[in-house]
Amino acid sequence: MDHPLIIGYAIIVVDLAAWRFQLPGQEVPRLLVRLALFAVLSFVLFASGLSPFSQAPSYGSMPQHVAGQVLEIIWWLTGARLLGQALDTLLLPHAWRRQRLFQDVFGALVFLAAIVASLGFVLELPIRGLVATSGALAIVLGLAIQSTLSDVFAGIVLNTTEPYHIGDWVLIDDVDGRVVEMNWRATHLLTSQGNVVIVPNAVAAKTKITNYNRPGALHGVKVSLEISPQERPANVIGALERAVASVTSLMSDPAPYVTAKHSTVNSVLYEVTGYIDDMGKKTAVTNELFDLCYRHLASAGVELRALGVPAAPPMIDDPREALLRRVDLFSTLSRDEMQNLAPLLQRKEYEAGDVLLTKEVVAECLTIVESGILSVTMDDPAVGSIEVSRLGPGDTMGEQGLIAGMPLRVKVTALSPVIVYRLKKDDLTPLLKRNPDVAKQMCELLAKRSDKLSRISSSEAPAAHTEQGLFQWLLDGMRKLHDLTF
């Protein structure tokens, strides 16, 4: 074959161009093209006597001899690179390829073998002496980088056993985060604070690992509360069960539950456990569950106080006044205003399944939930009945009718025995005139609820909601209905 060196180097240039400019664009076709070029290069070398298993011919010229030697060494290194790439592209699972650990380790071993082979076959250096020297050097390097080697081998174990994958939420060595990268040395976790924590593989292999993504779409949420042993456990557990039943984000299967874990002289530890289908909901659901536990315990008369300290005498004798203090709408009222408003509240009891409010009815009073759970549902033309939310102690309803004479868009049903207190519109009007902040809070609350209903429902929102700000529209309606001047 004429000019084998020129042909060989031309093939190398074409191969480098295919690698550098990623031609073709797809990974597998590009690998096949490079393998075909390597096969052509091998044919050219062996057909012209440039065997990579022996020294290159002298050609009667030292530059040509050196060029032949270099071309044979390039053949060994190119073959090593293509072997590692072929294993990575065609054989390794996708999860291993994303982690790149096996590709890096296997590629390093293959390149080392190619270098030793090229030195032995092409340059005809003594392999035994080279192996002995490399063995001694490997011992020295191994002692110098033993911590790094432990990370490498631990990474091999982690990639083989696969306790987690990229994208999983895990707890490793007390670090909670999402796996964003796995390499030959460490695992990179993105925490909920937005920080990247690097956990060495050797540490991850030795510690306990919690994978929140297994089993899939099932993540636990737990709230622990220490309650005074003077409180009856049945009363506490009942309140906590009502609290966990009020969280619509918790899965019904497996069902949430409440457990009295253990007791001491000063406290009894209760645990509330539920499950969610998305790890991203955990913080919001945990916070909501804490708030509902507090509200339902207060509704049941269970006081949260410093353990071991005797209970202080109640500062409020009237339970209606105590209820008003737990309602956000009336947080700006003074003690005297609370005392004047409390006697106007009228108590009403309902059993599970009773309907408190129905759609298209204009409420004539403000209803405050004292205890129990209420389900708020609405009818959607596309999917039928939808549960919008659940109401618990301290929540209010009926603001639509009081604010602007609006009919209800939802239906409110008792899910458990419920006690509510009602405040008539005529009794509320003087309060709104004296406390503009209460009126604005009611408008803001109703605006949020109406916006939520409009986003859930497939039907269009009322025209008034789109012509001007909903909050201002409701405030104007309240001014007209109650003859307010602010």
C-alpha cells in the first residue's frame, strides 16, 4: 500500500474531527462511525506492515520510522478510548452512565493497559521490569492516596448495590438532600436550603442511608408532641386524630395514625404520622399539621405549656371569648371588644353528615368552628364534586353573604361531630364600623378563597372578578351592605 503513514494520519484527523465536533449528532451513530474509522486504520496498518504488535519499519529514514512508531502508539490509545466508550454507550445501564463512575474507572484501567502494551510491543521495552517498577510505584501511590482509593472502591460498592440514584431524596450522614451528582470520589446533595453538600463515598458506604424515594410516591410525615400527663390520653389522641384528618394533602392509603409512644413523670410523647406522595410537599404539610394539632388540642381543652410547671389558672372564663381569640379575623380586637362580642355568639351542634351551608344560599351570619372537621366541596361541570378544603377549630365561613351579599359557591358538610358559633349580620355591623381592619381582613380572606375556587373550577370566574381587583370589589360591596364610611 502506497503512503500508509499519510493515509493513517488522515484517518486519525477525521476521527478527531468526529470526536471534537460531535459528528454525527447522535451518540450511537457517532460511535459506530468512529469504530468504522478505527477498523479502516487497523486494515491500513496491518496491510502495510505497520503492525502495532511490533516496531515500525525503518523505511530508510529516521523521521518516517518515528512517525510510524507514533502512529502505532496512537492506534493503541484510540482503541482503548473506543473500548471504554463502547462499553459505556452500548452495555452500561443508563443510571450507571449518569454516575460515570464505572466509565472513569474502566477507562483508566484500559488506558493503563494500552500504555503498557504500546511500550512493550511498539517500543520493545522490557515488560517485566516495567511491571515491577510500576508495581512499586503503585504501592507508593496507594499509600499516598489511600483515602482517595477508599472513596473509589466505596463508590464501586455504592454503584453496584444502588442504594440511591441521581434525583433521589436521601439522608446520608445526617445530611438531607437530593442527589445531583455521583462520581468516583463523592456524592453531591442539594439540600432544601439550596446548598450543595459533598459526602465522600467512603463516608456514605459506612453510614446509614435513608432513601425517601423508595418505595416510590410514598413519603412519611411525622410530628411529635410532648403533652402533660395530667391530660387524659383518649382526649389528646382524639384531638390529634381530628387534626390529621383535616389535612387533605395526606394520603388515605396508608392511613395516617396517632400513637402514644411513652410516658415519663413530666410528659407523654405522642406521635402523629401520615404519608404524602411528593417529597416537595413535606415542609408545607408538616407545618400545616403542626398548626392543626395546636388548634384541635386547644379546642379539646388541652393546654400546651412548659412541662413540669403547674397549670396557670385560666384568664378567660367565657369559652366564647376564648374561641374569638383563636380566630385570625378578630386578632386586632381589644379585650373589651372581645368581651362585648362574645355574648352575641350562638352555639350550634351538628352530627357527622349534616349539611351546614349549601350552594347558592346567601349566608346571613358568620359561622366560627369551635371543634370538629368540616368538608368544603364544590361542583365542577367537568369532573363533578371536588373537595376544596377542610375547616377546623378557629376557621370561619359565611363571609360571602356578610361582605357583599354573595351566594355561596360551595357546600359545607360535617365530617365529624361539630360545634360552631354563629354571629348575625346585624351584630357584626357595629363591629365593622369600629374596626376597619377586621373588615379588610374578611375581604382578604374571601378574596383568597374565591381565587382558589376559580383556579380549581373549570368554569370561568364571575365577570366582576376580572373587571377590577377582587379585594377592592369585595370591600366596596361591604361598604354598601353595612353602610360603612371608611
